[in-house]
Amino acid sequence: EYDAVLEGFNEANGSPLWNPIDIGLAGDSVGHITADSTNVYFAGPSVVGSTTAITISAYNQTTGKRVWSTTTELESNVDSPPTVADGVLLVAGTGQGGELLGVSPVDGSILWAQPVANGNMSEPAVVGNAVFVAYDCQSTYAFDVITGTPIWYHAGGCEGGGGETPVVADGDVYVRGTPFTADPGIILSATTGAQVGQFTTSTVGPAIDGDTLLVTQGGFE
């Protein structure tokens, strides 16, 4: 019996690749995973003494063997999936103010850390050399993927829990309005962060196909 496990399955026939791996989540917390061609990466809360921290681990896709594991007390929770791109594993942490972490997928060392507005529910989106995250009231950030250097920041006018995974297409960043409100989504220049338009908000991120923007309407009331 396990508190929380990581399992791998053969894509072709669904057979298990390895025995379930106990990943040691704190309490009834939820962790998140992503993968590249070699490893599966896990990020979630763990307990260090009397303190809740973040544990980030890498597991070999073929064998399930743990490659490395890093624990940091910079934040205490992860509630959005990490992203791996351009040789950097990007983890948004929350619980102590909010932090976006750049982590080495090779050995788990923390390459850089940048404060963000609470760090909730925004999966990092990477295009080119930039990573984008968006939080409550459309507070949106762009950082250099490799160095973590801030590129721009769009102030949202308020602060609180919550966030939205931004959608990046054709040189623009699309950020939904606050869920379950009539606030429009905003369109920001991916280069400068300047607002260049807006769109009808939706409860999930929009999809862009050429010159067509697709959004959903309705949902919870």
C-alpha cells in the first residue's frame, strides 16, 4: 500500500514497465509530472522535519529508477505541471509567496529562481528563449528560459490565489480573464508584454489555428 505512486505503462499494450514507485507526497497532497525523451519528472510537496517543502525528482522512463531528487524550502507546494524545454525543467512553486524555478534536468540543481505572484495554477509555457506564466488578475511574466532573467512583466492590478496557463501563438500571449467573471481575456506582445488586444474570456485556454481564435463559453454558474 502506498500514499502516492508513480507508474509507467507500455504505450502499445498498456503493460506495466515497472513496479509502482512510492513518491512520498505530503499528506493528501497532489504532485505533477512531465517528461522528455529520457526521464519522467515529478514535482510536489514533501515534509522536511516539521516544514513542508517541494521535492523535484527525475525517474528513468525505461526502468523507473530514480535518477536524482532535489528538495527545496523556497516554496511548499506545486499545483501546476512542470515543463521541460531547452535543457531546463521549469517548476512553479507556491505556498510562500510564489516562485518560478529553473532546474537542471541532468542533476536537479536549481539554476535560477524568480518571484512571481503566488505561483498558483499556471503551467509554464515556453516559446523560443522565453518562458511565460500568468496569475490572478492576469499578472503575466516572461523570463529567459536559460538564465531566468526577467524579460517583461504585465501588472494585473490585484493579487491573490489562482492563475491561468497562458497560450502563446504567432508572437502573442493570450491570457484568460478571471474564471467565472465577464472579464475579457487579454492579448500581450510576447516580445514586449504590451497589450495589443483582447478576446472573449473562457474557462479554459483558447486555441489558435491560423487566423482563427477558438474559445469555450459557459461552464459553472
